[in-house]
Amino acid sequence: RLCAAAAPNLSYKELKDLKKANVLHIDVRERWEIDRFGKIPESINIPLGELVEALQMDPTEFKEQYNQNMPSKSDPVVFSCLAGTRSKQALGFAMSLGFS
């Protein structure tokens, strides 16, 4: 399952529709999980343990590290993981840093 502030759970089809509107999709699974289970197309992998630091990076450093523009605090972002627990934590971390 996937989490987003507006809708706590999204289907894969709903996520695909959101991506057409330039929503940043951050997969918070560990890198070994991506290797084992596969990468979701057009997502960026930022393991949950790195997320708080990543969301506070200088935008240039974020771009260098993740090959993606850093989201602004008002940009739409979707977090995903394997079962939904870590994506809910990621949402909480982002909101605590001022992301809406």
C-alpha cells in the first residue's frame, strides 16, 4: 500500500495517475529490497533512515545524491514501502519538517 496526506492508501493505478501530474514518488525501502523486489518506475529510493537528512539537504546536494530535483515544502510527494508502515513514518517525518 502507498500513503499520501490527501489519501492514506493509494492503488498502483492511482499512483500512476498521480505521476502524470508530476508528483514526486519516494520509495523508502532499503536498497537491498529494491534489488530483491524491483524498483517502481520513476520513483527515487531514499531509505527511511536517510529521509530526514535528505529532506534537509541543500537542493544541489540532493540533486547530486538522488539525481532528482529536491521537492519544495509545498510540492506533492508520495511515499511508498513494502507494507505501508515505513511510508506512514516517512509522511510523519516530512510533515514534521514543514512539508504540506
